[in-house]
Amino acid sequence: MDQSMISLLAKEYPNAEAVSTEIINLHAICCLPKGTEYFFSDPHGEAEAFCYLLNTASGVIRDKIEGLFSRSVSLAQREELSRLITQPEPILRRRAEDADFDDWCRISIYQLVQVCRQIASKYTRSKVRKMMPIRFSYILDELLHADTEENKEEYYAAIINSIVDTGIKVAFITELCALIRRCAVDRLHIIGDIFDRGPHADQIIEQLMTFPDVDIQWGNHDIHWMGAYLGNPVCVASVVRMGISYNNFDLLEDGYGINLRALSMFADEVYHDDPCAVFRPHLLDTNTYDPVDADLAAKMHKAIAIIQFKLEGQLYHKHPEYRMSGRSLLEQIDFSAGTLILDGKSYPLRDPLFPTVDPSNPLALTSAEQSLIDTLTLSFTHSKVLRRHFRFLFSHGGMYKIFNGNLLYHGCIPMQPDGSFDTVVLDGVPLSGRSYLDAIDRKLRTAFYGDRKDPARQDALDYIWYLWCGPRSPLFGKSKLSTFERYFIDDAALWEEVLDPYYTNIENRSTCEAILAEFGLSPAHSHIVNGHVPVRAGEHPRKGDGLLYIIDGGISKAYHGRTGIGGYTLIFNSHHLALAEHQPFEQIRQNPAASAPKVQVVELMPRRLRVADTDTGAALRGQIAELEELLTAYRNGQVPERGQ
């Protein structure tokens, strides 16, 4: 460390005593147990289910309750305590009607403090204090440590009695439950696809923004919305189309302030006599603020879908390097016969009505369609909530993350059938593996932060669409996105989306070892955590002899029929790596007492991991080394001490 750095560090630690104290503190922190990491993937807008899984710490809080009270508290009381921590408001409202509410609060506070002490035991006292609400920090700090000292039993009881007698019991219990939830999750990893299908991606992001330690690996659905926010018209059309398809009017209009009035008026006028039967939306959720008539929704759905198909065809012609011109399917329709011509074969269209399509120039937007997409694009780019959310997603996100020796990414590493990395040309440069993902990350940041007048920024903005559905996009990883075929063709063979060879090859340990090596990691100590493709019930998410885990188990209601479960959480604590398999949230809602996930320990650590074994520990060792240099400088007189 050079003299200027030593002098800068000396401003924070003015003398040898201050330096010695900090060195002792950092050495002590390194000896604490490693914090618990939680890995979630593909929440797809299911805010209620996601927040429930997060608030329960995937069953870990319930396990702590069982360990503390299984011999002293009844099962019914333990279940209520678990629900109180997870969602305190309804329990407190119900209990407030009881005559013995004050006594119940005293007992609950005592039990909650024990749970909090147990969960917070792996942190320093100062770290726990920083998690506390300011208004109750002194009381909470005293309760968490008072009864561990002799002769303080009466003091401890007096604090609890005063909380109840002064009328702050409900607020205090609510904050204490929140502190337990915060302490239960030390680091949160989101392996992509926050958006689409479910009703409230906005609420998921608001929840994530409350976490001090969270990272996000972008998924194709997140990139989909990112393109819309940044002003890519085809992404705008596609996001609106999918939102209407899943009846997510609340998210679009109330959550993000996207004005759909112009679309509803256009659709009602142009498709007034068209039943739009194949465009009826999926009614998985009910809109609270913006209920839309199903007939009108179907017309809006078709109107924006046709605009999307026109715009994506235009984009494929603009960028022949995407090699996707064959996906411009409007150009392959025989409008007089009402058929789609693919590979020389004719397929009858389920819906042959195209009032806005000129058969001689099928990709041309009408003036009304152009005005509509311009209006919608402006609504996306000027949404203040979207701006705040995507600034968060960029500051906390990326194409992949290496953390504590584990490699996290959403989709795939494009491969050849033999397991070698596929080479993809991006901006004239052949790339594969890690270099391909790094180049994409840089391109996306150009789209987000670049000068709007810079052609490179427009090129990057266009490329977002390829990342959404391009055949060699690592975020998509399929041969095609068969949206058009699913709307218009009955032949299910045309719907097939062939997965990248990656998804077959990761069954082999050698492939997973090659991926880890590509990112500078050792299979002896590392894993790959992957999302994107839902794992069905009965199929194990463990791949490559335990080197890779696909944890998209289907939190989204849209997947429950295919997966049979409600998602996975991967849990990495100081003792082990474990998989939690969750029930569909509708089942949990109906029977909260039977909602405990199936937790399987998939790998035991050879010894209990400490902070010293983590990335944080490596950073702390670096700080210790710098402080030791400063200490030497003080002791040999190289730097004068102050404040002695």
C-alpha cells in the first residue's frame, strides 16, 4: 500500500489503538458462522406467493420455532407463532378481540425474542442493531441480551410489561417479527424472471428494494420489460400483449401507469365485429383496480398482437445478422386462402381476419397503429415507477454472478450437441461461454446508459429483442418462440420449441465442470444455480452429479399444471446446501398449517463454514492487511498518531 493510501486510511483510524481495535473486530467477524443465502428463481409476478416464501425463509423460521419450543409449547401455538412472524397483521387483528390479549402479547413477545436471538446469533451485535427499527432499537437490544446476564430477570419482565401497558404492543410485535424475517435471510439471490404472467412484478421489486444484500441475474422476461422501458417498440407491443393475455391490467395501468385507453379505443373500433375468439385472455387473477370486459380485452389482445408481429418482422429485416427472417410469419400468409405456408406446407388459420394488414405489404403499420405504438412507447419510457425499478435492477443485476464460489445465471450457456460452447458472432466478434455473456452485459448497459443519439445505443436497444427470443440468446435458449403458431395454427407440432443442447448436456458432470472452469471456478467447491426451465414434479433439479441446480419449480400459477409444485428455494447456510420444495400457494392459502416445504439436504459442508470462508471474509482479510500496514507505520513513526 503506497503512502497516499496509508495517509487516507489514517484519517479514519487516527492512532494505533483505533487500528488495533478494528483489526480485533475484523478478526472476530471472520470467526462468525457464514450467513444464510437464499436462491429464488422465476417468481413471474406472483408477489403474494414470493413474499410468503421469503417471509417464512422457506421453512427455516418454522424449524427454529420447533427447535426452541417443541417440548414446551403446543403444536397449535407453534403454528400460530410461525404465522405471526410471517404475517403479523391478521393474527394481531384476530387476537385483539380476545379478553386476554395483553397476556397473549406478553407471552408472544417473550417467544419472539427467543426466536430472534436464535436466528440473529450468527451476526455481530452491531449488525443486528443496524437491522432494527430506530424507534425500538434500544428496547430490542436490551431484550435480546438482558436475560443472558445474572440478576436481570425482573428487569427483563419489566420491559415486556411496559411494552404492553404503554399501548405500543401491536407496533412492537410487528417490528419484532420484521426483524426476525430480516435476520433469517443474510443474502438473497434472484435468478431471473421477475416479470410477466403473474399479477404484480412491481410488488416483488418493491420487496426486493427493502433488502440490504440482494443480487439479480436478469432473465429473458426481465429483459423483455427492460426493452419496453427503454423504448424498443416491439418490446412495448409484446409486453402489453402478454400483460393483456394474462389479464394483468392492474400491473400495467395501476402499477406502472401505462395508459391503455388509446389501445382500447382502437381495438373497439377496428375489431368491433370480430369475436377475436383465440385471443381470450387467461383469467388466472382478478383485476382489483382496472377490470376490463373480456370481449374488449380479447380485441385489445389481438390488436396489439398484430402490431407486434408487424414490428418484429421489420426488425428481422433490419438485422439480417439475427438470422430470424424466417420468423416474420405475417409475410408467409396466403390471405386469400386463409392459410400459413411453412416449408412448402399449407396450414389453415384459426383466425383469418386481418383488417389492418395490407397483403401486398403485410409488415406496414397503418397510421393509426403507428400512432398507437408511439403513444404506448411514450407511456413506458416516461413511467417514473419503471425508471426507479430498472435503475435498481441495473445497479443490483447482471447477466451472471459469482458469489461465494457459486455461479448464478438465468438461462443457459449456448452449446453444440457435443457439449462444446457454441460460438456466436456479436458485433462482428466470435464469442462463446463467459466472453459471450460479458459482451451481452456490456451491450445492455450501452442500451441503458448510452446516449440516445448514438447508433450503438439504438443497435443495443434492438438487440434486446433478440435476447428475448433469439435462438442463440443465453437468456432464451430455445429454437424459437412459437407465439404466432399458438394463436393461429391448430397443429401442435408447430408449437414445439426445441431447447438448446445445453439442457441435455448438463446431465453430465463433465459439462458442468467445463462451465465452472470457464468462469474460473473449481468443481470441488462450486455449484451452478440456474433458472428459466420449470422442473416438473418427480424430476430432480439436481444435475451434473450435484454441480448444477435448476430451481425454477414453477412459482407462477401458469406453470402449476405442468410442474405440480409451487417452486424451489435453494438454501446455503454454514452447515449445508438444501433444496426446499414448496406447495402451490393456493394450497398454502387454504391450509397454512400444512404449508411446510419439503426440505432435502443435498450437500453437507466438510466443516461449519465461517465468514472467513466467504467473499466477505476475503474482503475482510484485505482490510486487515491494510490496517496492519498502517499499524506498522504508526509504530515505526512513519505516520504521526492523532487524538491520543
